[in-house]
Amino acid sequence: MIELRDVSKSFGPTVVLQPTTLTLEPGKATVLLGPSGCGKSTLLRIMVGLLMPDQGEVHIYGERLTEKNVEQLRQRIGYVIQDGGLFPHLTARDNIALLARHLKWDRGRIDKRIAELADLTRMKLDLLSRFPANLSGGQRQRVGIMRALMLEPEVMLLDEPMGALDPLVRHEMQADLQKIFRSLNKTVVLVTHDLGEAAFLGDTIALLGEGRIVQLGTYADLAIRPVSEYVTRFLQAQRLPELPEVA
């Protein structure tokens, strides 16, 4: 679905992302995990074409991402940011339907798709007439997910989507996202700094540090077979999920 080949990014003299190669497994959830400033959000923004790498190549659906085709390819990727990233002057429904209307979908098709997504995300249809300021944080995040799924993309990219939610709402959203990922069989990339969230939602975890992927594997790989002291220290700094039994 998405393949990164030696991509790197600097802002002035600061190297944010060292040459990085990563291939996303179709139908699986990959989590970009790490502390603030490690390069995980930069890596995600390169995947969606919001940033162009200084070096290296990004391939989406087998096609190299360039400045000429970035808008076309971006329409085939769902993108969710913290708090939904909604336009405050549009209702929730208008936020969800924005790209579909741009692509000239008819009203019936839009209404049918919104009803499907409301059912999927457990969002009440009558709330969609509200503006974002009149929705709770969890509701705004559900609207953001609906908007990202509107065009039925095969790939979903989520940048700290639950970072602004309180613990109870976050716990509920994590469970809902897991069900959505599994039911739709999407290829997913999720950015988080929360180890428990990564272990719960990720089939594969890429732990980043200082602009590079330090270890790539399952949660068990990181916990039981860490490749460096950095991996061990990162895991020990957080409350660990229960480890799987080792035969």
C-alpha cells in the first residue's frame, strides 16, 4: 500500500528524520511510537504528502508520490488528526461530505454513505447538524474518522487521534477504532506516544528515536527481545500491558 525508501527530512540545520525505509503490510495496523520530537509525525506527514522528503521516495499503491500527483493520491488516503481537525464554520455533516461534494457525488450517495459511517462509528445522526464547537471531544473525533472514511480509502493514517481526549473517552475510542480496523480490513498507520495504545491497536510497532526506527516488531518483540537499551528504557518509562506467555 505504502512504501518508503530511504526518506529523510530536515528543517534548516535540524535533522528531523534520518534515512528511513518502511513497507506497510496491507490490511494491518502499524503504529509509529516514540517520544515527542522523534520524527513519527513527520514520517506520517510524508506518507500523506503534506511534506515532501528531502531525499528518498514514497510509493503509494505502487505509484511514486510527486508534487504533480500528490493531490490525486491523497484522495485515496484517509487522514485523521487530533480533535478531528474539523472546519469550525461547517456543520459536522458538511465536514464529512466536503470531499465527496468536491468530487460531485450526488446527494443520495452522500446521505447513504454518511448513514453507513454513523452506524460504524456509533455517532447519532441528529448530532451531525451541529457545528464542531457544540460537539464533545469524542464526538469531534468520530466526525473526523467519518470524514477520513467517506471516500472509502484503503489506507488510514491517524496522527495522535486520541491525544486530547480524557482517559474514559480515550479508552472507549480505542475499542471502537480496533473494531473499525478489523471490520474494514484497512491498512492503518497510527502515531502515538502511548505504549498501551500501541500494544492494543498495533499489529506492528515501529519505535522511533532521534529520527530513526530503532526497532520494528510486535509489542512482544519490543518487550521480550529489545534491540537496545533505548527500547528497554522507553518501555520501562511507561506502565506496561500484560506480557504474553512465552513458551
